[in-house]
Amino acid sequence: MIRVFLADDHSIVRAGLRRLIEESGDMEVVAEAADGSEAIRMIREIRPDVAVVDLSMPQIDGLEVIGRIHPEFPELPIIVLTMHAENQYVVRAIEAGAMGYITKQSAPEQLVKAIRKVISGARYLTDDATESLALRVSKGRRGASGLDDLSTRELQVLRRLALGHTNREIAETYHISIKTVDTYRFRLLKKLHLRNNADLSRFAIQNGLIEP
């Protein structure tokens, strides 16, 4: 049996994924987590065969989970399951160490197939993700919106600021100083030609980083 770990902050989504996985006959869900911190702790304890991780989670997001877990367990295949099909997420997830990337809309048809593929050592990307990856490469990592010019940490800080998190909360989440968060905020405003946090929130909504 393939031992699968699930991380998603929506219990209904996890229940649906569990059913999909366990109906396959050769897989079982050995543990679940509702936030990034819990996901990191449980992966370290349980050592699953494959991890399915959402990008948008409380406390620590999916990119941070991958960034911390992959160096520790490079042999663990990680599949990103997310609502985000935007190219900045696809590329950053792959760069962080993910072996698979599928959207929640395609999950019923592709999740089990993706798990089997990454377990075999191959990468699994949906058609949309492959197209986004190719587009990002063809643009030379630059995009019209300015998002492609941001580092992964800048993107994470942007999303947290847009969600209304304080600098102190962001600093504690990513284990950096408040001064460093201030620096990231300054860079974001400068790179994106914005004035304040309200502008950052509108920008994040317009580019699908957070829900309105």
C-alpha cells in the first residue's frame, strides 16, 4: 500500500481526497493536517511514501512546507494540490522540490494517477501547469504583472500582508526579523509601483493570490 499524507485546511476537501485515494485499492491515507506547521511536524514523524500539500494554508503556506521538508527528505515525492494555476506558483513549487502539480478542479481525474507517477520517480504536471511552466521559461522569468520579478519569499510576504497579517506575525511565521519584513515590504512597494498595504491587497486580489 502507498502511504499518503494529506495537508489542506478544508476538512471537506480532505474528506473528498481521502475517498478518492482509498478507493484506488493500493493506497491509504495515513495522516492529515490542516495547516503548514502541523504538516511539517507530522511528515517528520510519520515518514509517508508521498505527501499531497495545498499551497494556501494557515500559519505556514505550502511553498514553505516544501522548502523545509524537501531538503530533509529529498526522496519524499511531494504533490502540490491547489486552486492556483498561475505560472508563478507552478515554477516556485517545482523549484522548491515538488514532483507534481495539479489543480483542485482536476483532482478527481488526476490525483491517483499523479501519486502513482511520482512514486515511480517521474514528475506529474497537469496540462495547465505544463503550459504555465513553458510560458514562464519563454518569458525569461519576467511577466507583465511584476509577480515573476518577485522572489519566493517576497511573494509569500506579499500574500501575508494582503491578508492583513502584521509584520510581527509574518516575522514569526518565517523565522525572520521584523526589520527584514519591513525590507521585504519596501521592496514589494518599489517593484510593483504601489504605495501602501491597501494597494498590495488590491494587487493580490487582482492577480489571484488571495480571494476577494
